[in-house]
Amino acid sequence: MRSHRPLRGVMKTEEIEQELLKLPRAERARLAERLIASLDEDSEIEAAWIAEVRRRDEELVSGAVEAIPLEDALTSIRNRFGW
């Protein structure tokens, strides 16, 4: 089993952080998004939601379904559940 000790010549986390903070804001933002996405263990679920959002958007654009105003939707839900 391989040890997780830093290898000679390999940057430490603190050194990497210092270098990354020197990047322009847009590059830091892009990197932050990628790092956060890498923490997501449920990429299949995220992919399914993206597919669902695209499907619903296509239905709206094609006219297959009609959007209703938020207030109408909330009123319907309140009435249905007695809220």
C-alpha cells in the first residue's frame, strides 16, 4: 500500500492554495466550480435532474405544456393541501 506522505518536490496544499489565489478572479471561479463539482458523489442524480430540466424546457418551448403563473400554482397547492 502506498503512503500518502508528500513526495520530495511536490507542492504542499498550502503552497498550491497560495499559487491559486494569484489567478485572475474568473479563473479562480471556474476552478472553484470544478472543485465543488468534484465533491458531488451523486453525479448520476445531477445528470438526471439536468435531463429533466431540459425535457421540461423543451415542453414549454414546443407548446406541449403551458406555464402557469407562480401565484396560481401556489394557490392551487394551498387549496389542495389545505394550507
